[in-house]
Amino acid sequence: MEFEEDEPYAANSELRYITLELMKIAEKKGATFDEMARDYVNNTFKLKKLIEERDLPEKVLKTRKEPITDE
């Protein structure tokens, strides 16, 4: 499984890229890297939650066994 062996390398590469970008943003804003990293992580979780909430009604409808009626 060549793909599985490349996953840690790809993840490390992405983390290096994100780190450099956060360092640039921190420098431009006059903030610390920790502040920017914290904002990035918080925003990532917020985005994940929004996506899950958006998909929730669709998932409920797909798993519902009985049809929905307007009775």
C-alpha cells in the first residue's frame, strides 16, 4: 500500500506549509504565532461544525425508515 506510506509525509508537508503561512500572517498582523495558530484551529473546528450542521437534515432524511407526511 504505497498510499498509506505516503500519508505521514503528506501530512508533515501540509503542516509545514500551514506553519509558514501562519507565521507570515502573524508577522503582518503584529500577532504571535500562537495567537494565529489558535485562531486557525478554532476556525477549523467552526467550519467542521457548520458543515456537519448543514448536512444533518440530509443525513436524517436518508436514515429515516418511514416517510415524512404532513398529517
